[in-house]
Amino acid sequence: MEKSGPSSPQLQLDEKWDKAIDLTLRRFSHGLAIGGIGSLLLFRGAGMRTAITAFSAGMGVGSAWQQVSSEFEDLVPEMLASKKQ
């Protein structure tokens, strides 16, 4: 039995949300880990370590936001077109 892709816009939207949440959590955790390790190696003060770790986590979330928003932009015209019909 072949697995076919989602056919309805609602299923496409659900699939994109799942991917978006997964991508955001992965990039946030990777940024947090890399920033935390880097700040432990490079800085002595707790304030600077916190700032670098938060900055890295923010970069991960921002990167995920950019990719997810471009994926959702492709879906919006399709959903609007299907509602008009």
C-alpha cells in the first residue's frame, strides 16, 4: 500500500505545524547547547555566560522562524483559494 501525501489543505496545515514545532524545538535546543558550551569555555562572568547562551538560543529560534514562515507563506494562498470555491 502506497502512502500518499496529504490531500486536503487542513492536513497540509497540520503537517506543517508538526514540522514547525519540531524544527523550532530542535534549533532552540541546539542553540542553547552550543551557546552554553561556548560561553563556559570563553567567559568567566555569570552575566556574560547568560547573555551569550540566551543570544545563541534566540538565534536558533530566529532561524527556525525564518524557515517556518517561508513554508507557511506557500500554504496561505492555497487555503484562501480553496475557501473561495
